[in-house]
Amino acid sequence: MAKRKILSTQALVTAAVAIAAVIIFNLTRPPLASDMLVAFSTWYKTTSPILEQSDPLALSELKLNVTIELSGSSSSPSAVTWNLPARSLNDNIDRSNTARALQLINESGVFGLPSIANPAKRGSFLSISVRNNERVFETTIPTLEVEKNIQLQNLLKLLDIFSNSTQALAIDPART
């Protein structure tokens, strides 16, 4: 009988150590990229070279629309929405602004962050939608995630500059 208690105690301790090892292993591993993040990164790698060129035919085939909405933040209690391109991708300034915004969206990894289902009930949020004739990438994240992500903060600052600017500015997104 005493032998049985020792064996069951050993089994419990072994199981507890195994469970703790699995938990520690999972906590120390980097998170896996979500399917949408991988799809967006792949799409971005093929789209960004098109935005860098000024070929009207290639640009006319790229029906791109980027919509970014910041709602209920402490700096702006009402919703602010930015749409890129403002006019057309054939306009050099619009194309450059759109390319910079997409670069920061790609670098931020926003499509890999957990999206909130009902943003109206969750308070302040950032919503990003990237659409072209083939793909749609959409996510809504709480503004607490924006405060943790320097690329998203730079994106919002850059969009604010774009909307307040009446002339073309030479802005390096990495320096904003």
C-alpha cells in the first residue's frame, strides 16, 4: 500500500513537471504569425514594387483603397478617418503617401494582432482596411495595442501630417 502511494505521488510530480515544462516552453517561444499577417506580407511584397513605379497601366490595374479609422482615443474623442489614395495612384504624392502608409502597416504586423469583434463595446480602437480588386485585409485593434507599437504610432503621426499638409513633404517614415 505504501508503495502504491509513492508511485502515485511520483506520477503526480512527473505530470506536474511535464505540464510546467510545456507551459514554460510555450511562453518563451515567439508567437506564430497569423494567416492574415502572412497573406498581407506576401501581398505587400508584390504590391510595393508597383507603387514605386510610375507606369500608368500598372497603376490603373491596381485598384487600391486604404482606410484607417481611429475612434475614441484620448487625443481625439471623435472618430478620425483617413483614405488613401486621396485622389489617384497616378498622382505622385498620393502614390508616395500610400506606399509609406502601407510600409508602416506591413512593419507593424497589425494583421497578426488579435482583432476585436465588437469595437463599439470595447471603447477606443484603430481599424485598418486595405482593399484591392483581389484581396481584402481588415482588422480592428484596441488603442492600447497602438500604444505598444511604434510603427502604428508613426503611421498615425504620418497620416496626421498628410491630412494637415497642403504641399508635398519629404518625410522618412523611420524618422517620424
